[in-house]
Amino acid sequence: MADRTSAGLFGWIFKLLAENPTDDHKTIAREIYAYSAGYDFSEYQMNADDAGLRLGIARKGKNPDHPERGEVTLWPGEPGHEAGNEWSNDD
């Protein structure tokens, strides 16, 4: 079962940071995103695709596992994201 409470919390944080996507906010968002892997939810459950894009975490592209979906928002770790990934959790 997905942890929708955590998904909502992470989404809310990303939306707040994306209101003013400074370099500092982007760095904070990357650090926070790294922690989200420890929770049981999918990125779409955060309802924060636009925020992820504004913060440079997510990117638009085609998921090679589901090309029939066309261009979608891809988060780190999802197939197809790697080509546009400009950062890693090792920063």
C-alpha cells in the first residue's frame, strides 16, 4: 500500500520550493528528493510534476517501457530520465 501521506508532504515541499526556484531551492529539492526513495509511493502521487520540472529534478521525455504514453514527466530512476539527468544523489 502506498504511503499517500508522505507523497503529499514531499509534493507540498517541492511546490513551495518551486514558487521561487532559486539555485539554493533547487539544491534543497535535490537533497530532499534523495530522501523520498525511503518511502513507499510513486512520484505521480506527489502531484508535483510541474514543481519537479521547475526545480530541475524531473524532465519531459518518453519512457521506453511505455512509449504509447508519449511524452510524460520522468523523475530520476525512471527509464528515459537518464538522458537528461544533470545531477545525481552523489552531489
